[in-house]
Amino acid sequence: MADVDPEELKGHRARLRERIVNGDNALLDHELVEYLLGLTIPRTDTKPIAKRLIAQFGGIGRLLGADAELLRKEGLSDAQIGAVQIARLAARRLLEARVAEAEVISSSQALHDYLRVAMAHRESEEVRVLFLDAKNRLIANEAMWEGTVDESAAHVREVMKRALELGAAAIILVHNHPSGDSTPSRADILLTQDMIAAARPLKIEVHDHLIVGAGEPASLRALGHL
């Protein structure tokens, strides 16, 4: 790496900090990552590192969604990993709070924004269930299992048991497709149908099954599968 003039780097960091403090929406993705990394290695030009990481992971979303082990393999220290992870966690908590404070069904955009941050960039498939009360307010948002949605009978029993424990009146199923393609599979549709059949005698409504991919989550209700 070429030597960087300390005063020039200091001035660059000060200008970048000023833009961030002032809420400059024109900041580029690599500038955000550059500043995060600069908090842990203040005397090093972190712009090349930031650009390399974004290119390596295929975008800032996948970079922020990467787990610690993947980041460590890319040469990041624990301090740098912490800086990246805190940005992801802060964004997730902010969006999660907006969902928790609202009537979930009427706040679909807030829910979709949260799900994209929480799940769209995961390397593995995860199934979550949002448990709602009679007024469609969030009781709990829980990861139920990782992996495919096959073996639906066991999963259906697990979800219904938890819904009864929480006194939920309704649920929303959510899972991600790591490929980025949110098109529902045959197994996704079967799981949804099995969940509806099990929930009906318990007077629990299945509002939707959302599949999170690269774009807007796909709604099985909107696609006519509920």
C-alpha cells in the first residue's frame, strides 16, 4: 500500500466526518465503510480496504450482513469486525423498533424494510415467525429453524406450540432465499398450506408467508397461495 501523508489523511477524515455528522445522503457506500474502518485504524487509508470488501462481497448489504468468520477470512481484525457489525445491528434494531411499535399488517413497508436488513443477505436459509395479537401488534419475532422448509409436519407443530404459548391470534411466516430469487418453491407453498390447516382449528390466522430475496419480499397471499 502506498504511503499516505498523515496530514492529508487527517483532513480527508475530517471532511468525511463532517458530511456524516450533517447527514449527507450523497455519501457513497465505500465512504460509509471507509469511515467505520477508520474508527479502528485511524492512521491508515481505509478507502482501498472498503472498496475491496464491497467488491468482494458484492455490495454493502452483503458486507454488513456477513458473519464474523467471513469477515475474519478477509483479513479484518476483531475491532474492524465489531465496527462493521455494530452498523448492521443498529440498522436492524431501528427498523425492528418501527415494526414493533406499529400495527404490523398496515405497516407492510416498515416490515419489508426490516426483513431486507435482517434476512436478505444471509448466506443460509432461516425461517422466522412473527407472532401477533388480536390487534395485529407484534408479540414476538422469533427464528424458528435454519435450513430448508422441508419436513413441514415437524415445523408446523413447533410453530403452533409456540403460538399457543404466546397466546398469539395470528402469525406471519418469513424465510429467505440466499439465491436472491424470492419466487416461492413448491415446498414453500406446501408449508404454507399445512400451516393454515393446522392453525384453523386453533383459531389462529396465518396472515401471510413472506419470502425475502434481493428485492421486495414476495407475498404468498398476494400471489394467491393463501
